[in-house]
Amino acid sequence: MIRTADKHAKIIEAAIRVFSRKGFFHARIADIAKEAQVADGTIYLYFNNKYDILISLFEEEIGKIILEVKLLLESEAGDDPRRMLRVFALHHLQLMDDRRELAEVLQMELRQSNKFMREYRLTKFSEYLDIISGIVKQGQGQGIFRPEVLPGVFKRAFFGALDETARLWVLSPDHPYSIEETANQITDVFIEGIIAADQT
Amino acid sequence: MIRTADKHAKIIEAAIRVFSRKGFFHARIADIAKEAQVADGTIYLYFNNKYDILISLFEEEIGKIILEVKLLLESEAGDDPRRMLRVFALHHLQLMDDRRELAEVLQMELRQSNKFMREYRLTKFSEYLDIISGIVKQGQGQGIFRPEVLPGVFKRAFFGALDETARLWVLSPDHPYSIEETANQITDVFIEGIIAADQT
DNA sequence: CAATAATGGGTGAGCCATCATTCACATTGT
DNA sequence: ACAATGTGAATGATGGCTCACCCATTATTG
């Protein structure tokens, strides 16, 4: 066969499209198979069951995103935690806008998943959030951010703010303000909110 | 008949418990019926179908919450938009903590629902978010908040921050910091972030 | 004021459509 | 030839929803 187009990847990509269109529960294995141009049975050569597709999808895609952001932070933000927050926010919103289908799946299904698969920990997702708390800790170490802000609370607040905004776009794709403008608005509020008084 | 305990309410309450335990898709009508101590068929005397239970649940419960907050804002926050944000945040987090089962349903199912029932608008939910943008506009009118902050962006950011924090508690109920502490942390950041420079 | 009829909320067994998963078989590459 | 890989029809379980049937209450009748 000529370079057997990686079936695993093909199935994941198909699953993103189908899950985004119909949601996990309404999506049929047959739909994914059709979209990926493979037989139903083939899917079970690469995944244990329907859930396994979803989880693999999460971990692999978030894994890629983490690599992307980390690279971007190094190349774009220098050592300034304020710029790091800005870069993170812009990247997150841009990603959600560029990859609508993936965004939709993450938005809609990621939360539920912890629920039924309690045994399964979404390790990559935690890692993604920890980038934010890492930035906060660094900023506090440099005396730029107020020390009394709890990094563990801030990371959730910041991520939640971004993600709730992104959901608006997923549901009604025509946004009134540009991505850059929105990202800056949100980051402005958070930076003003966390910055030390003597650091204007 | 002896005071026919309002079946509609009984079913909604049962549904909250069952949905929170198993999630909407895994919940069986039979489960809800059993929990509500009625027959399967009885549910269809009060609701059109399974989705209808979920939607009624949303609208009714969020409706109650809106009334609660509005009352609390009037009695506790005076005219100060900073206190209003604080009261809103504390109330939201306290609610999510007090009513775990409802919180779980709102957290997990509310987002999905827009998706499949695109025709259906979650009107009450929008109304809830608009309380926040109302506070922002008022604060800007009073010159206390910076005028360049977009209320429509702020409301999502603030709500998202609160809700993402609440989700942590839903998933792992033992929170490291108290509700008050967390609510204040988040509100501090947002108030510092939105307040006008001359208003310390 | 019985006796009878009408009403309508409540019931739950069973129908039937829907998929996830399997597996006997086919195809491909070495 | 034979692994390895891929196929898709068949299976079996599941669970939303229906509907023929109860029965308590209220209205009507003689």
C-alpha cells in the first residue's frame, strides 16, 4: 500500500468533525467510520470503544496545543509575565476561532467526560491550566504580581473567563468585537487586577 | 385524594438528583420515575419528552436564582457596583456549594443543551448574565468603573471565572480555600481590573 | 339519597427503533 | 503463502415512549 494514510489520525480527525456536528452521544460509530472513509470495524482496531476515541482526542489535541503555547510563550513573551498572559489569552481565543470544530468538542464534551469516566483523569487539561498558574508564580517571584493572589484560583478564573468568551463564538460565530480586541480586554482586566501597586 | 403533592415539582426535583448522578444521556426515564415515586407514563402527563424535563428544570431553577440574587443585591449592596459584584460572586459560589446536585446539572448539561436544541434559547440564562453587565453599566455611569471596558465581554469573563471555579468543587468537593476567600479573591482581581484609576 | 355514569389523573408492560460491538470473511503487502 | 490489516452484515441490549387499562372522585339520574 502506498503510505497507508495513518488511520488513527484519520479517525480522530473524523471524530472531531462528527462530535462537533452531533455531540458525543448522538454521534454514531457508523458516522465516524463514514467520515473517515473506513469500515465500522476498523475503528475497533485502533480504539477500544467509543469513549476511548473521545479521550484520545482530548489528550492528543490538548497535547499539541500545550506544545504550541509553550513555544509561543518562549518566542514572544520574553520574561514578562504580563505579556505571557496576553500571549496565552490571544492564542487560546485564536485557536478556538480557527478550529471551530475542535473548539466545539472541547467546549461541549470536555466537562462531561470527567463525570462518567471518573477513573480517568484529564491529565493534559490540568497541564494546560498549570501553564497559567506557572506564569502567576513567576510574576509574583519577580515582584510584578501581587503576592496574595492565589495562583490556583487565578488560573481557573483566567481560563474560565477565556473559555466562556470562546463559547459565545462557538454558539454564534459572528463576533461583534475582534479576537485581538476581546483578548486584550480580558487580559487588561486581569493584569490590572493582579499587578502590584508599584508596577504601573 | 389526599393533597396530590405537586407532581410537576416532584418530577423536577427527582430529575435534578438523577441527572446529577448519571448525566442527562445516561439517565433513564424509569430512573426519574422511580426517584419521583410515580409511574413512567406519569412523566409524560407533565412533560413532552426527556429534553423537555431538562429545559423546564433549567428555566425554573435559574428563574428562582435570578429572583434571589436581585433581592440580595437590593438589600445588601446599596448602590455600590463594587459591592454588587462581590455579592453576586459570593451568592453564585455559595449556591453552587449549597446545592451540589443542581450545580452539577447546570455545569454539565447547560452548555450542551444550546447545541442540540438550537431552536430553543435559554432565555433565563441570558437574563442571569445580564445582571452582571447591568452592574458594569451602572458602575460606568457613576464614574466608578473604567468606561472602555465592554460590559458584554466583562459579563462573560466574570461569569466564566466564577463558574470554572465552581466546577472544581463539583468535581472534587473538598475545597482548599473557603467560599468567602475564593469569592473575594476573584472579585478583588476583577474590581481592581475594572475600577477607574482615580477611585481607589 | 342510593345507584350509576362520566371524568381524568395515574399506571407500567411491551413495542420498536436505535446503535455499539463482534466476527467470519476478504484483501493486501511481503 | 501467510500475516496483517480491513470489512460490514448480523447480533443483542437498551430505553424512550405509547396506550389499553385502572380507580378515585365528582356529576347525574330516578
